[in-house]
Amino acid sequence: MARRQPGAIASVVTRPLPAQLDKAGVPATTTDAIVAENADARIDGLRSALSLLAVVALIALYATRRIPARQPSAMPVGEPATSGDRTVSGDAADREAVHTPRPR
């Protein structure tokens, strides 16, 4: 009924479940209830996993909103650096810009 590989999480394969329960002498009504509960638990697990994935994706979108649209080295000298929809100028632009050493 359960397949287990070293280092893996045990899972119940759905197809042979009724046959294994019949083989164990479990009544048909109980078998139907177990199979239905197993299916519901799988759907709940998928919903939970997808919800968690959506939350992680939203956090990632929020975290990446400050990535500049252009690389600082691609900006012409004297042009203010922009971050998202705001413009940074003066000392703040110097602090945000990434300076690479010039070759000698």
C-alpha cells in the first residue's frame, strides 16, 4: 500500500488502495470512506501547496521591485539614476550606483 524509498516521504498509491483494503478484510463501506478521505486529503494538500507557492511568488515580486530597470553602467554620465518609478539624484544616486574599477 505504501511505497517508501530511502530518504523519501511515504505516500499511498490510490489505485491499489481498495484492493489492499479488501485483502485486509475491511468492509466495503469503510473502504469507500477511506478512499474518499484519501482523495479529499490529497486535494487539500495540493491547495495548501499552491497557496504557499502564490504567497512566495508575491513576496518575491515585492522584494524585486527595487531592481533598477537599467544597469548603472548603461546610464550616461550626469543622468540621474532611477529606481522603479522614482528618480534619485545627487548623493543618493552616487550611493545607489554600482561603480566598477576602470582598467589600467
